[in-house]
Amino acid sequence: MKTVINIKADKEVKEAAQKLAGEIGLSLSAIVNASLKQFVRKREVHFSVTRRMTPYLEGIIKEARNDYRTGKNIAGPFVSAKEMDEYLDSL
């Protein structure tokens, strides 16, 4: 028998969770049900923060790797801070 659970959540959190659930082909209800079943079965709650890069950061890193591979926008290594300052002043 199904029952309804009412919870309070920030609108942005709910929308982000619905979007993420949809991306993996599930409803938010299915995610919550699976979480509750696991909680009952294991009698524990596990929180994990998987660090993920934003698409913006991924783009910057891709650009930097490409620059490094092609030798563009690369300087140094510098032997001293003075040498680095002189190089930067010359730009």
C-alpha cells in the first residue's frame, strides 16, 4: 500500500534533485523510496559528497591542456621571483 509523505525542501533543491533523477531515468519519488528502503534495510544513513567539476571548469581545464600541448600561453619555469616579475612586466 502506498502512502504520501509531505516534506519541506528548498525549491531549488527539489528542482535540482528532480532534474538529476530525470537524467538517470528515475523519478524523484523513486529516489526517495530507494533511499528510505536502504535506510530501513541497513539501519544507517550514509552521506557522500562526490566532488564534480562544473562544465565551466571542465572547459577551462580542457583549454589549458590544449594550450600546454601546443605550447601556447606557457611560460617558465622561473629560477627566481625577480625573473618571473621581469617576464610578466614584459607582456
